[in-house]
Amino acid sequence: MTSSELWTRATADRYDAGETEMSSAAVLGPTLAFLAELAGDGRALEFAIGTGRVGVPLRERGVPVVGIELSEHMAAVLRRKIDEARLPVTIGDMATTVVTGEFALVYLVYNTITNLLTQDEQVECFRNAARHLEPGGRFVIELGVPPLRFLPPGQVAVPFDISERHLGFDTFDLVAQILVSHHFSADGDDGRYRRSDSRHRYAWPAELDLMARIAGLELERRVEDWDGAPFTQDSPKHISVWRKPV
């Protein structure tokens, strides 16, 4: 068991309802096109597949997908959408769990590598990806750039969402590279809010490149988003692709 926090049944059951924007065609269209192109005629392995937001529609596009998921509750929600024969899921952590076969593509989206709360575990995640890749295969990560430029001197909190039904802000431990995301979400229409928190270990792109080198992978490209916009010093996130040498 890694240090990832385990998603509960209650959280899993309401997860999809809270991610309608991320499940929209506008978001998923470019994501699926990017991943399907890299997979080609090969198979894809999704680390931390969750409720299948990406894995299920990617499978429906014709890409054979296999998943690894730590939370049985999240996997149970996925299983309501697609059967085991069409999209197999193994319960386990993304740093050490091994499934059968080699893959043209291993991918990890939506900041999920930060669920591993130590550098050693994140390195093992890269090694696990390399272990599953066929020669020439790619490992893809979608990850936000740590927003430390928004921290005024002496403060440790950065808001990331202020909307009618949700308030969100991150607090930072700059020494441990740990951020805690705090959420206050409207719970019904009676003015009540539900609070939740999650811990993450943030990492810079250059740190990920070093993890990839340790795992025997080479950086192939880095872009700002799934549409392929150039990655710059002002980019809020990146899509990075590492290749396993032939």
C-alpha cells in the first residue's frame, strides 16, 4: 500500500456528479484524440482509472484499455458503466501493481500522480510505467504546474475556485512539497456546505523528467494542453510524454 489516500464509497458515489465539466465533450474530445493517437493499434493502461471518466470513452473509441485502481469503491462505479470483459480493472496502487502484458501507452491524468505523497513512490510509479511499456511505448502524465508564483510573501494559501456552489483553495508545505486542497461544496439548496480535504505531493516538470530518466524513459514532448498548445513559463499545466527506447 502506498501513501495515497483511499477514496471512500461516499466520495466515489458523488465523484461523477462533481466532475461534469471534466467529463464534457469539450474536455474529453481533445484528451481522447491525443491518447488514441499515441496508442495506435496497441493497448493502453490507465493508472488510477477511477470511475472511468477517460478509460471508458477511450475504450468505446476502439482502444483496448486496462485499468489499475486503488479504491474498490471507485472501481465499483466504473463497473456500472462497462463490464470486466471489455475493460479489466485490477485493484492496487499505481506504483507497484503489475498487470499482464505490454502496452503501447500508459497514462495518468488529472494530477493523479500527486496522490503519491513521497518522491520515492512517484519514482516507483515511473518505473512501473516503464515495466509495462513495450519498446517504443509512451508514458503520458497530465499535471498542473505548482502555483507558487501566486503565493505572497508570508502566506501559504492560494484560491483556485470561487464560484456559486464551490470554494476551493490550496495550502502549501514548501519544504515537504505537500499541498492540501480544501473544498467547500454546496450540499443541496438549503445553504449548507460540505467540507473535504485531500493531500498531494506536487512536482515540477524537471523533477518528473529526472524520474523518467531513472526509469529509463526519455522525454519526447511537453505541451500545455491536450490540444497541443506550446508549453511556456506561464502555462498552468502540462501534458508530458516520455518514450521507452527501442
